[in-house]
Amino acid sequence: MKFKSRFFAAPMVRVSDTAFRIMCYKYGAGLVFTEMTYAAALARGIDKVNIDRRQEKSVGIQLAGTDLKELESAVKFIEDKVDVFDYNLGCPVDKAQKQKVGAILLEEPRLVRKILNKIVSSTNKPVFAKIRSGYSDKNINYLKIGKIAQDVGCAAVTLHPRTAATKRGGGANWEHIKKLKSKLDIPVIGNGDVNSPEDALQLMSTTDCDYVMLGRAAAKNPAIFKQCNDFIKTGKYKESNQIKLANEYIELTTKYNIKFSTIKSHVTYFLKPHAGIINKTKDLNTLKKTLKSL
Ligand SMILES: Cc1cc2nc3c(=O)[nH]c(=O)nc-3n(C[C@H](O)[C@H](O)[C@H](O)COP(=O)(O)O)c2cc1C
């Protein structure tokens, strides 16, 4: 596995659409991920992730689901369009838990082994697992799950070091990333609370992780990947122009049939201080005019 940089764009529901992924890739992400995608839909030939291979040249799809046959069919269906498969063992939302997908599976290591084994044996592409520290404080088992992933042939493990119970609250415990890295032979991708290039370097130097995954910071500023790459090379980076990023995102969306509500939500991420006025816009033209007035 070779990536053009050590900084990856996280899978994010309602954020990681085609236009966003293309921007992250263009600004220097080594790998971009689709949002969590149900194997059941892919297995039926429903492809909502809309990967543009000409523009996103290093892309992973994140899968969810526990039906082994569906997972195999999903992998076969989408394999040609992706470079990496990722399996979601971190989603903490109630709806996912009810459907037995995401972080709740951390409580079932034997099932995790079967699932990861099935995905690995269905493809020649690298398979990653994205995990949390554990489902709850009562069962912090990231070392066990990480080892399972390695044993069945996963190519890397991403750790978001919180429990599912804390969702995105509390601080990410980077000590867990350090510990996992010291126990595994496969690459470890550190994730959680990386809000700046300084944080990214700090995470790499304090944990020795191989790659850093950025979520919310990338949603606010896809150019953070260029900033991280510049910072690691030169110790400096430039502030990004948030209005330019918003316009660039809007321009890209016209090619990928992205809903206005999604566009607005992205532009709000880019331009948080202007969220009030952006949220009042009702169509693309008004949104564009509003951006010009800022
Ligand atoms: C809006 C949003 C949607 C998310 N959707 C997913 C998802 O589909 N799959 C996943 O594994 N994690 C998902 N996450 C978690 C992120 O991938 C990441 O692990 C988490 O935000 C911590 O990283 P950060 O501190 O850099 O944001 C989501 C996070 C956010 C903010």
C-alpha cells in the first residue's frame, strides 16, 4: 500500500460525498473514504456513493452490515471502483445499534472475526477495520479487536479512541493509539480530535501511528491536508481561504447531483461564523450571491 500522504479523510455520513472527497484528495489526502455504506444495498446493485475514479484516485469504501453473503456480494459489486475496503466497528448511533451495526459489534469478537475474514477472503484489495476503544468503559477491548483484524489479514486498523457510550464527547485517548501501535505489526491509523496540522504531527510523534485520519477538521477545511503536508515538510503552512473553498465545493457539486440541503450544510461547515445567513438561503443562486456579499 502506498499513499501520497500520511493524512486520510475520515468516513462521515452526510459529509463524505463525491465533491467533498474530491476536494480532500486534491488538497493532498493520501486516502479518502466514503460514508458508511450498507452492504445490503450494494449487494442489490444500489450504488449511492458515486465514486469518480478520474478525480478521486485513492478511495476507500466503508462497509456496514453483518450478513456474510451480502458482504461478499457488496465487495464484488464495488471492488473495481475502490482501492481499499474499510469495515465500520465504530458507529455509536442508536439506529445503528438497533440494526446491530457499528460499535455494538465490538461486544462480539467472534462475529467480528467472521465478518473481517469474509471481507478479506472476498477481495485482493486491502481491508481496513475502523474501531473504537471499546463499546463502553466496562469493556475496553481495542487490543483484542485490533489483533483479530491483524490475524484475519486486514491491512490496517484505524482507532478512534473513545467508547461508543461517549459518542464524540470527552477527549480522544491517544494513549490507546500508542498502545495499539506497539502491539500490532500492521499499520495503525490514529484518529480523534486532530483539529490542526500541529495536532496531526503531535499525534504521530506521541503515538508513532503510521497515518492520521481527520474528520471534523477536514469537514470544516478540506485544505487541511495541504496544510498538514506543508507543515510536516517545512514546519509552516498557510491559512486557507474559506470562501474560496465554499465556492470550489459548490462548483463541484453541479457535476455530482448533490442535494441543496447537503451543499448548504457543507458551506456552513466551511463558514461557521456566517451560518445564520447561509442557513436562510433557499436555493443555489441565493447561496452564491450570499457568498459574494461576505
Ligand atoms: C458528521 C459525522 C459523520 C460520521 N460518520 C461516520 C461514518 O460514516 N463512519 C465512521 O466510521 N465514522 C463516522 N464518523 C466518525 C469519524 O469518522 C471520526 O472517527 C470522528 O469524527 C473522530 O475524528 P475527528 O475528531 O477528526 O472528527 C462521523 C463523524 C461525523 C462528525
